[in-house]
Amino acid sequence: MSEKTGWNWESGEKTVQDLSKTSEEVRWLEEWHASPDGEKIACVACTDDAEFSFVVNGEVMENRFEKAICPKFTPDGRLAALVSLDMEWTVAEDGNAWEETYGFLWDMQFGNGSLSVGVQQDMQYGMVVNGTIWDELFENANSFALSPCGKHSAAAVQVQALAQADIFTFQDGVFSLAVDGKVWDMRAMNFWTPVFSNEGGHVACQARKSLYDYTIAVDGKFWSKDFACVWEPSFNPADGSVVAPVRMNGKWGMAKDGEILWQPQFTQLWQQQYSQDGKTLWAICSPKYGKFTVCRDAKPWDCGYLSVTDLSVSPDGNRAAAVGRTPDKGYNVIVDGTAWNGRYDMIWKPIFSDNGSNVAVKVKKGERYNVLVDGKACKEDFDMVFDPVFSPDGTSVLIKGIQGGVYKRIVAPVADFRKEA
């Protein structure tokens, strides 16, 4: 919210860049990316044989690289990308490369001003955070995570060498979790999806203890109970407890710190989300085979879909929205258990205003993109549109779109959305 406060929220339309007006030194361009505040549009540009840079608002950055991939804007507006120099890889921020180089990098993540990547260096694996590599690297590392505060990182790591086809050693457990490069004193067949608490002081993840036993590990200790399967855990932001979907006797329920919170009654249950105060817990569920919906504190909505994805919960926890797939292979926006009018070829994750009163979503029908707010469409559609953003007071929405080769930044009052979707 603090970052959005400093943006320009004056209503109106601004042409940021005519995308056809690019320097003659550019041979070709890749996919466009818009900054969070909409004031910049950027992409990777090929400037010569095996030579790449970045174009930002029509201007080519000075530095050149052998390759540039995976560009992203950080939440505070820096353009970050993975770049190759002298056959080594590093990160460039606003066109300036880190001093350190590595064998390869991937999976760029952000947290409160920090930037992390997975790293391979001399065939050893780990993480780099803000240009600093872990003190210890491993034979294998995956499931990378950066804490919301940006101060801590974690990954599942292999801590014992494994010969080809050595299934017995694998079953004994050769994986653990490393936090800031330091390994937990525990082993399992697999660890997945490490998740940090909001303040970054605690970590939880999925663990496979044997061929048939799964549980959750928190801060280096397994839950006291095992289950037939588990999914990614979540921290309660209020009391620090950990919940995760668990499978028992062929059904899915929710466990809290190893004890059953929601009785196993679903054919599927996952992607749970807490409200900010930790009092309400939502999840995507399947009350019966082939029917998916959303549940609040184990109580499902009445509607059912072939699949439900992209669950979004309002900050106060009283409302939720998701994307449902219909029998005709289209998609609906579902808010509070009711589908908005209109089916679309693609729908992105719904976004709530900070006060929870309004919902915006990016949609695609045919070759055209649009933004819906509370079920109403923007007055004009686009060749491409980026995720919408609500103003801090929820009265306006920022739309960032490409139309006729021109990138526009539009701040529209929510009240202006009149065209029926």
C-alpha cells in the first residue's frame, strides 16, 4: 500500500510510449513488461549478433549482454533480468550487472527490496540473495523461496551423494531443507515448497518421510502425525500456527500443527489462504469428484465448476474470488460464490481493493484483452493489458494496456465502469 501511495492517481489517460518508435539499432524486440506504477514499459532488445540490451520507454539502455532473459519489474519499479557475460550469468538491475557472475541462474523472486535467484556454480546448487551466494552449495537444490521480509531464503537440498539406481539410499532419505544455506538436522525422501512466516523467522514445508508417509516440517521438526499425502502449508499471520491440507482414508481435510482442524470430507483441498487477521481460512475444494468450488472455514460455496484456480481473498477475509472453468471450456469470474456475467478464453487472478469493496480482473476473449471491475468492463479493449491495480482508497483503478501499438496508462474511477461484461 505504501508504494502505491506515491503514484499518480489523477484520473485520465496518458500515452507513455508509441512502441513503433524505437531506435534503429534495435533488430528485434521480445515481450513487453509494464512497471507496477505504469510509468515505464520495457522489453529485451536484440541490438546485434549475440548482443542484447533493454528498451525502456523507447530508449535503449547503454550496457550490452550476450543474452538477457526473464525480465521482471521489482515491486519498487526496478527492471531486473538474468544476463550472460563472457559465458557466465548474473543479474542486471536497470541495466547494471552485479559484479559477481555464476554458472547459471533462474527463479528470480522479490521480497521487501531484496532479490533472490537459484544458482548453479561449478555444478553445485543453492541461492544468491542481493548478490551474495550461500556459504555452502549442494549437489541438488530446488523449491526456492525468499521470505516476505527479504532477509531469509530457503530451498530443498540434497545432502548425501546418490549413485545411479540406488533406490535404497534414496528411501533412507538424502534430502533436507537449507535456510540461508544452513541445513536442518533432519532427512527425508523429499522436501517441497518451503514457506516463510510473514516476519521471516519461521519456515514450514511439505515432507515425504517414506514411500507412503507424508507430513509437514516446521523449523527443523516433523509434525507428530503422518498422512497419506499433504499439500503446501501456510502460516496463520496472527498466532504463527501452521495449517496444511492432508489426506486421510481417501479424503482431504485441513490439519493445524499436526492435529485435524477440518474433518477429511473433500475429494480435493488445496491453495488455502488466511485473512490478514488470521481469523478466516479459505481454500479451493472439491466436495465431490469432478466438482470444484471455494470453501470458507470448511463450508463450500453452492456453485460448482470443472476446476477452480487463482483464489484471492479480501484483506479483511470476508470476501473471496476465483476463476472457474465451465463445461464449454470457457472461464467465469466467481466472487462470493456468484459468477459474473460473461465467459472468457482466459482469466487472470482476481485482485481486491485494499478495503475489500471492489474486485478487478484481467480477461481475454479471442485476441482482445480487457479489465473488469465488479463485473463491468473497461469502455475500450486492448491488444495487450497488464494486471490492474487499485488506488489505496479503492476509488480508482490503474489500467496499463497496449492499443494500436501505443502503450497507455489509464487511471479510471471505479464508477466509470458502465459497459456490461
